[in-house]
Amino acid sequence: PGGGVGSMGLFRSVGLAVLALVCFGMFAWWRNRAHDRTGPPVTAEDIAETLDGVKEEMVIEDVFAVLVQGPCLARAMRRRREGLGRKTAEAAGEQLARSLLAEQDAERRAGYEVLEEKLAACTSKRFLERGQEASEDAQVISTVLHARLFESKIGLTQLREGDDLPGSVVAEMDFILKLAGQLLDQMLLHALKSRWLVSALATLDFTALFAAALWSKSDPECLDLMQQCLKKDGLPIPAISLSATLEHASDMITSREQIAVNIDLYRAHALSQDKAAELAPPVVTVNGVPVPREAYWLFVEMSNGEETRFAGVTPLVVEDASNDTLHKRLPMKAPTAPGKYSMTFRAVSPTVVGFNAVATTEFHVHAQSEHGHASTEPEEMD
């Protein structure tokens, strides 16, 4: 989608109407999810500096780079290590603490070398090569994030449960991954507030990969692993479709008139009520974070044929696995400028990789005359 410059009347009316309506529900749901997280504290300055790296148009690799090269994760990791050092010194004394900390550092380095050796076979698919990161902290963060994304290929679960990774490395990895999940929340909110559609979708795609522990949304191996994971959890493989229907009393839509779009997300994989009851509760935990078993972000785009903009976003949450249709009504005002408009709706999963749906609808806006009737004269774009 284009993110051109300039201003159209449609984005004054739709921007206010759609964002005020649908984003309110989205932010409430997302913030409640974020507030449930009890991860380590970070400073507002760290987050702000990291968010400076979020740009208007990013791909998944850029999202990864922001996490690795931004200051938030690195500083939090250093503060954690310093805190552990102080506790060790208080418990064992300065001289013994230096020896213990040196042993811990060597143990930690050895643990990350094990991870790097396991990841060596994934080199061609990795998001950033080790040599591209500027600092040792960034290298550690890159290794931890890659280990999460390639969890199944390197047997991370077995490494964590065995003797290959020391407890200090496992604890630090959990710390980094939990904080990375929080930072992804912040990055998505930043992109949404800035109305950067491309960046928001890239961040959401990476969030899904991060949650599912997969490295690609198109690699057949990843899609197969995603299906295996769903089956293991007793969940059906999603089969969704989307429809968008304009709701208006007549075919004549005038400038800034109140209209609505009815959205229906169809779930061909809906379960019987008995099987759905066995899945209760509808919330699961991913990396210590409570998330719905099945939910989608509904992204709204508006175009006049020359310019396409991000108009809004709202969540569609499956609260009952036996429900075969999710319905959402989006009221809004018609654009100011007359002409033909199209709206595109994208349902994107934040946790399941490879299963999305798209729908579009079109309509014409006619300018109003001084007497309140539709006019065929074109209106200047504001």
C-alpha cells in the first residue's frame, strides 16, 4: 500500500471517525494485555530511543534490527547483570564475588557459544549475521532472538532442560525474551499511533513469528510446524475468510454522510460446542504472556485510486471456538472529496503464522449542493 504525502478529505473524516471508534477498542485490549505482563522494568528513555528506530516502512528484518540494535534490551540486560553482581558481592564479599562473577561470565559465554554452534546451520535464514552487530551485548541479544525463532531446529527445549545450557544463560534468555515481547507491543503501538500501515504489519508479522517460535511466514517447513503445533494443542487449523458489506439507506452517498461497513470473519474450522468446551479457558500463555487462543487484528485501508492510507485497526477475538462467524460493525463518515473509493480489510493473526484473510468494498461519494442534494461537480481536495 502506498503511503503518499498530501492530505485528502477522506482522511479527515475517516481518520477521526474510524480511529476514534475502532482504535479505542484495540488500544484497550492491547494495553490490558500489556499490563498483564510483569516483566523487568525499563526506563522511558530506553523505550523512546528504541522507538526512534521504528520507521514508516519496515520489513520483518528491520523489526529484528530495532530489537537488536536499539538500546532498550542491551541496557536492561546490563542492569540485570549489575544487579546480580551487587547481590553476589553483598552475600559473598567483594573478593570472593569477583571470582564468582568471573566464573559466571565464563559459564555464560560458553552457553552462548553452544547456542551459536547450534544456530550455525541456520545461517542463510538468519535475520542479521553476528558480525553486523556493533557490540557484544547486541550479539547476545541477536543469538537469543534467533534461538527463539529457530527453537524447533536447534532443539532449544532439550538444550534448556539438559546440561548444555547453564542456569544463568537460561534465566538471562527468559529475561531477554520476555522484555522483547514487551518491546514488540510498544513498537506496534508506535506504528499504529503514527498510522504507519507497512511498519505495523511487519511488526505484527514478526510478533507472530516470535510467539510461534518460527523464522518465516512463507517457508513450507514453518507452515508445517505451525500446523503440528496447533494439532498438538488440540486446536483446529484455521480456515478463515472475510467479507465487507457497505451499509447505507440508498445508493447515493454524499460528502461526510454517516455510513457503516459490516465485517464478517467466517471460521470454517469452528468446533462443535462439546469440543469447544474442552478448550476452555480461551486464553493461553505464550512466553509468560496471556493471549487469546485465537484472535485477529482487522486492519482498514482507504484509497481514492491515487493515494492509499491506513484508516484504522480493531481486534477480532474468538471467545467461543464453536462460533463460525465473528461480526464487527464499523460506523464512519463518508470522505469529504467526491469520487470513487475502495476500502481494504485485512484480518491478521498475531500468534498463528500463515493464516490471514482480505476483503474489499467500493463506493462513490457525491458532493452536496447548497440545497443539500447530491452534486456532480467535483469538490477540491483539502
